[in-house]
Amino acid sequence: MVAISCDEDHPCLNCLRRGMDCTFEHRSSATPPRVNEDFGILSDIRGRMLDSSDAPCPRTLSEDPFRTFSDRLSGGTLFPQEWTAQDPELMHHYTIHTSKTFARRPQMQETWQVVIPEIAYSYEFLMHGILGLSALHLSYLKPERYSHYLAGAGFHMSLGLRSYRRILLSPSRDNSCALFCFSSLLMVYIHASPTDPPESHSANGLDSIVELLGLCRGTLVLLPYFDRIRTSPLKQLFLREFMVEDANETTNQTTFFKDYGSHLAALQTLITSKIPNATERPTFLQALDRLKASFTCIENASPPLECGMLYVWPLSVEEQYFEFLRQRHPVALVLLAFYCAQLRAFEDYWFVGRQGAVWLEHVEAVLEGRLNEWLLWPRGVFSD
């Protein structure tokens, strides 16, 4: 990696000349700085997407999953420097091994292996994301050095998040591809990150799931730039099968989820009976409609299955649904349980594994026996 001198102003002269977003920050201490923002990043994202208002609504810092996740990564970690002697090993491993685990089709693998690192040459936060995910993959492959690589993963991902969170507030045509790449890496990272076992504290487990889904939805701020991203060198990542609006009724014999159609159809009865409020009910019906479409996308997909389908449902439901989920609404939890069943089809991806079964256990623990009959089908998916 070529070293470029910096005049330690912000933005630095080098970035001004190159027309880049400057990631330099003055470092007066060994620990990452705490940014005193009055609004969470997701509230700003929501504000951009609401037609009724141009200004985001104030929310507390604790409701910003990017900040929460970043703080958890950097907690107790010192940052004497941004680049370490381990980085060449991590970059080599990413190029040779990790990049090929995110997709099954060769053209998509090449995008992860070649195109995304090339974009990262101009964006340090993306390079940190690559190295962080490589370290996490190594912690999975080499359990004897698990703690060592896990620390390196948190080190790089927390550094990348610092700049990503800030730049995501001001996306542009120039940086949209880099932001999309980092958000994609982040989605994989948070799926692969170790979580507490269900028996430790079910409420915390559900909070972690909601946080993860919130992080995934952070990429929605890039929607105005998706046409640009789809025609960029990243175009191979956009399969037609990921487009939930194109999901039609399944024409082939179901491959992954036996009788899923009838069980999803029955959920409409649950919503009608348990959600008498005419104002709230459309949110649940929309979430169910998108759930049906995402299952159909998976069933209609040509093999091999690509993991991008995991994010079809979380990215297509209304934000109000996640508010109900945070409130532990029983019907919202049942819909989440059905989504957990989707993860069963992607268990052969190292960063998914048994995550779906673990999430389902968290949901069951929070429900405490309520609506238990509606969890029989998701449970059956994991017992087959």
C-alpha cells in the first residue's frame, strides 16, 4: 500500500486535491474518540426517507445501532496505530480465501476478490472493513488463535465504522460504491460475530437481533444511488433474484421450505385477530406480504443460493414494524420467527451457520409460551 503524506488538517490537502472524503481525524489519545452527536445516524437516515418532513426526529444515542455496535467493538481496545504488521496476512487471506466465501457464482466472487479491494485503495474505511472481516474469518478457521484474530477483527471494523458512520450522513455519487461495499461487509460481519447463548439473557439476545437488522437497514440511505451502483463495476452483485418486487408464485416444486405457503397464509388470520387497531394492522400486513415474497424469491432461485437473499425481507419492510419488534409485540415476534426459518437454507455459509436456530430460541424465550402454536412450523424447519 502506497503511503501518502498528510498535512494533518481536516480535510487534508491530499484529499482536497483528489476530491476524496477525508478520513483523517486528530488523535490526541490512544482510544477512539467519542463523537458528541445529538442525533443517531438512523434517525437521519429515516429523515431522508420520510416524505412528510425534511428534518430527522431527535432520538437518543442509545438508539443508534451503528454507535452501539462500534462502541461494543472498540470497548477496551487501544488504537496506537491504524495499520499493523498483521495486515499483509489479513489482506492475503481475504484475497485468496475470504472473498470467495461470500458468493457461489464465479462472477460474483471476482467482484468480492478484485473489484472491492480496488475501490478500497481510495477509501481507508473500506480497507479496514476488508481486513476486519478477514480476521473474523481466520478466527473461525483457526480456533487455537480465536482470541487473537477476533481482537484484530474488532480493531479494524471499529476503525472503519468511525469514518463510515460519518460519511454515510453525506452520501454522493463518488462515494456511494465504497459505502455500499462497506455496508455489505458489515452485514456479513454482524451475522458472523459471536453472540450470547440464548440461555444467558433472552432480552439482550433479541436486542442484538434488532440491532443487527437496524445495521442492515442503514444501507437504505443509498437507495437514491442504487441505479449508479447497479451499473458500476459492482453490477455482478445485483442478481435479478434479489428483486423482491419480481417475486411471483412458485412454479417449481418447493425445495427448501415444505408447505411454507399455507403457513404464511395462516399468519394473515393471526394478524386480523390480534391486531384490531386499523392504524397498526397495515404495518403487519406489509411485513407479512414482504415475508411471503422473500420466501418465494428463495424458492424460485436458481441454484446455488446466494446469501444476498438473506437481506431481502429486512430491507423491504416498513420501519414501523421494527418499532413493534423493539416493543416485544407478540405478532411482530412471530413474523421474526418465520424469518429465522429462512436462515436454515443458508447454513452452509460460515457466517450464518446455526444463527437461525439461535435467533428462534431468543424469540421463543421472549414470547414465554405465548402464541406457541404459531412457532411450530419454524421449529420444524430446523428439525428436518
